[in-house]
Amino acid sequence: MSLHKISVQSVKGVGPAQLEKLNALGIHTVGQLFESFPSRYESYEIVDLHQAKHEDKITVAGQVVVPATNNFYRPKQSKMQFSIAVGDEVVKVVIFNRAFLKNKITLDVPVTVTGKWDFGRKTITATTLKLGIHDDNAIVPHYRSNNDIKSKTIQKIIKTAYEQYEPDINDDLPRQICDKYRLVSAADAIKFSHFPENNEQAKQAARRIKYEELLKFQLKLQVLKKKIKYTKSGFAKKADDAQIYTFLQSLSFELTSEQNRVLGEITTDLESDGRMNRLLQGDVGSGKTVVAAIAMLFVMTDGYQAAIMAPTEILAKQHLASLTAMFECLPEYRIAFLSSNVKGKKRREILQDLAAGNIHLLVGTHSLIQDDVAFSRLGVAVVDEQHRFGVAQRGKLRQKGDVIDILMMSATPIPRTLAISAFGDMDISSIKELPAGRKKVQTYVISDANLADAQTFIKETVLDKGQQVYIITPLIEESEMLEDVRNATLVFESWKATFNGIATVGLMHGRLEKDEKDDIMHDFVQNKIQILISTTVIEVGVNVPNANLILIYDANRFGLSQLHQLRGRVGRGSEEAYCILLSNATNTEAKERLGVIAASTDGFEIAEADLKLRGSGDFFGAKQSGLPAFKMAHLIEDYKILDVARQDAYDIMASDEFEHNPEFLPLRDYIERTIANENHQFD
């Protein structure tokens, strides 16, 4: 029997009370228990000091050569220092609030310390100190837990379950794949991940688990792409060329070569009898909206309806305004707007006209997918900022028509290799060229020492000209964990005092109610607020052409792609625009990353750099992106494994082995079972 069908209650020692606590963590079966991998490991494995890197957390053992001295700098708060000989090095140890150990840290006493290594100063700022030489519990797993059940308890339950069910652990990977990459068995992967004897075992478990997760993911994409191609045929559309020409002639600009190329890819999809399933990605300001408008007009001229769904009412209304202006040359097409704020008689009239086919293009928010919204003949649906919608939400939109064509748009440039690997069942179009005349945003990196000068620059260069400013912070309120990171509430008070009588300062963050956020954003759009202090909730979708400067606090805390997205909020008008990155970081990597942003305004180039620098980057947005929630793998951090898995999945599906080799039977059964049971995110 599958371990995913055996209740965790069957594990020896798990009674009703512990069962309830495990269930609260989403652990219901033995399979889920084994897949509740540690969120992190605390390593106490003694390292070779010569191999340690600056700022690494390390454990070393040595003998005291300079006895401990203690300094109380506040009541009950102390700083103790001593030195130890580690091989041929003398290392200074600093540890806080361990005054009771002072008389034990004497000459020649052996000690084991764990902490952050400062290579230049030959100093360890210790978090753990043990008398004697210790190599027991060299690596300690830590689990996602809560106040009801502790990490150690979870590991103890997993240990009991492993001893009880180890013979029942099935291996889905064929032996030939495990041999090819020297992967440990499924049983050993579970054992090494939960009970590693050293760092190497934890690494081997991670290699196996990540590869298996990503291979299964890629195989699903291959199977789904095959299904879509052969079983999900659509309807070929034929456009009225005269109306398309009228539309293009009415534009106040000419399409770029990139827009024309992408438009050709989209219209080829629409003219075929296959179902379009395309991702249109382009940098901020690259002109995706006009391409989407032409795609929607294409199907409208053939008697179909079109819809465009945006994640917020502000963004949806911006689309309504721009599309209404674009379609003035073709007044026969009626455009309507639908959101949760459209109610009563007006809503009933829109729904009636939509069902009757009297509305040709519907613009809106999540309201478009409500059960009472029925189209007469929906031909194409455009999803803007697609990563902001959940799986079920996008699935409901697909059900609004009879095998409709789907065009998803994203302003988050994704490196092509990663895009192919992550969206293997979708066709991808990219616009990399910005429209003629669009100015590059001038970007500067400064420290706190230059903040006052920056504020003077903001007043004289931006505010005095009647323009507006964004100020971005990474946190809402103070955090004990990140004391050096500025927060929105404190920054708001500071800027409000500095610009008192000069400008109106507003504050917006994710904890505000939706109506509050909408009101604040509306006031900013109307220039009733000149300086908006905000967290990253303004990252996508907002178009305020009068905002021409953005200052980002603690810029080193953000991914490069996220910084680029934030920078894209300014420079949307004809005036010069500026981005100021405020950072006090001194380490080389942080400086290199910010240097990339300062030197380039190419989102795709930045995304590639983000990937190479192993920065987190926000390529796919929030948790509701629709991408799978892996147990251990990460689409960004593990992109090299992902690329190998993608090629392997392609080779497996291209051969006869997947269907006919008995070694592949467990893998095939898993793929078919999960696709059948899931409302799959890419289906």
C-alpha cells in the first residue's frame, strides 16, 4: 500500500493529541510525514579553517591561548572575549551573555565554538560554546513547527515511522537513472534528509529529492503538452484585415519590430485549429498591452468575444481607459467593465448584454470568473500579471468558453532557459525592445550618509516641478530579526517631518484593507499625495506617469528582478526619471548585485545576472503563482538541476521506454495518477 494512504496515526506512539498537532501542520499520512523535510540544518561539523569563507557559519575546536575577559555594557548584558589555537591559526572568539563561563575559559582548556567567521579579523562571533572537543550531533535538522509541537518531537516521530515503514518505501526512479547520476535510493534519501550523520549525507539526500521532484514536474509538463496538442483542439479564427488596418493606422505610434514579431506568433496561433496557450513576457513599458489589444480585435472581427482580467481594480481600470482610447476608431465594438464594485442594476445589465453577445470586450478583475458571468462566444482571454492569480482562478477563466485561446502576460522577464523549463507546456513570446523615445531611468546607489543630499535633490528636481515620488521599504514594522532594515512606519514619520509644508506624504502596505489601499493609490494617481511610502505592494501594475523618482531603502535585501520591477514604476511619462538605491551593505556580492542594476535597464539581462548570482529574484511572484509547491526543490536556486531534469524528461518521452520499459512503470503510474487527481496548474 502507498505510504500516502496510511494514516500517520498508525505510527507507534502517535495518539489523538499528537495526531491533531500533526494534522495542524498538514501532515495526515506517513508519506506526508516522510516528505516533511527539514526547513534548515544547524551544522556543528568541525571544519578546516583554511577552507572557511568570510561570513560563513562554522564550527571549530581548539585550545584556549588567551583566557576569557568579560565586559558588562548593560545590566545583565555582557561581551566575553578569548582566543584559541586552531591548527596553526590563533582565532579570537567573541560571545555575548555567557559571563557565567568566564572562570572556566582558562589557559589550555579545549573548547568547541560555532559562529560567524570574520576572515579579515580572524574572529568568530560565537552563538554556541561547548567546553571540550565535540563532534556529536554534527548536523541538527530543524522542522517547520509551532507552539504545540516542537522540532525535536517531529524528528522523533519520523524516526519511529522510518523504523516501522522503511521496507514499504517505494522507489519511483528507474535504476538506470539512479546509476547515471549516482543518486542514493529513495529510502536512503529519506534517512539522510532526516537523520544525517554529516553534511555530505544531507547533500546527497537533497540531490536525489530535488532531481526526482523536478523530473516528475517536467514529465507532467511533457504529458500535458501532448494531451493539449492532440485532445484540446480549438477553433481557427479569421480576422477582418480591413479592421485590423484601421486600428493600426489610428495608433499614434508604429509598432516596434519586436511587437510585430510577437504579434505574428500570436496570430499564427489564432489562425490554427489548435488551442493557444501562450505566455507573453516583456519588460516594463515594452508595449504588451497594444499587442494584446490587437489579438483581442483579431477574434472580435470574426464574431468572438474577448476578455482581459487584471489582479487589481486600479490596473483593470487603467486597461479600460487605454483600450477604450485605442478602440475609438472602431465604435461598433462595445467595451464594458466588471469588478466587485459594479453592483445592482448596472451589473445585471452587463451580465445580460454579455450573455447576449452585445458586449464584445469585457475588462475586469476576479469578478470575470464568478459563476453568474456567462459569455455568448468567448474566443480569447488575456490574463495580465498572470502570476498574481491562483491556479483555480485561472482555471475558472478557461471554463468561460468552449476551448478558448489563452494569452497570459507578465512584466517579469524570465531567463529563457528557466522559462522553457518552468512553463514547458506553454509557448513563450518575449518583447525585449522598448518603444522609441522612452528614456532610461537613471539609477544611483547611495548610503545613509548621502540621504540628506538625496532628499534635497528630490525636492529641487522632482517635487518643485509638480512630480511625484515613491519611497519603498522592505518591512512594515520593526523586526527583532532584521534590526538594520528600515520599516515603512518609521520611514513615513521621518519623511512626513522632513517634507512638512512641502509635500503630502502617504503610507501604503499590505496589511491595509483593500479599500484603504485603493483610496491611497487613487489619491496618489490624482496627485493628492506627492510622496508615497510603501512596501512592495506597488511593484506591479500601477501606472502613474507623473511619478518620476523611486527611492528604495535597504536595496541589497531585494532580488535584482524585483528591484527592476520596482524601478519600472517610474519613467512612464516624457520627463527624466530616477531610481535611488539606498544600501549600507559592504560585502562584495551585495555591491556587485546593485552594480548590475545601476549599469543596466534590460530586464532580461538583469534576470540572467540574478540567476547567475544566485539571488532569489521574484521571477514568479507570490505563492499564488500557480507553480508547484515542491517539498525541497526550488525553481530558481536549483535551475541547473531543473535544466537536466527537463532534458531527461524530453528524452524519456521521446523514447519507447516510458510506455514499455517495466522499470518506468512506478514513474508512469505516479505521473498518470497525479495528473488525474490534480486540477493541474498548466492544464
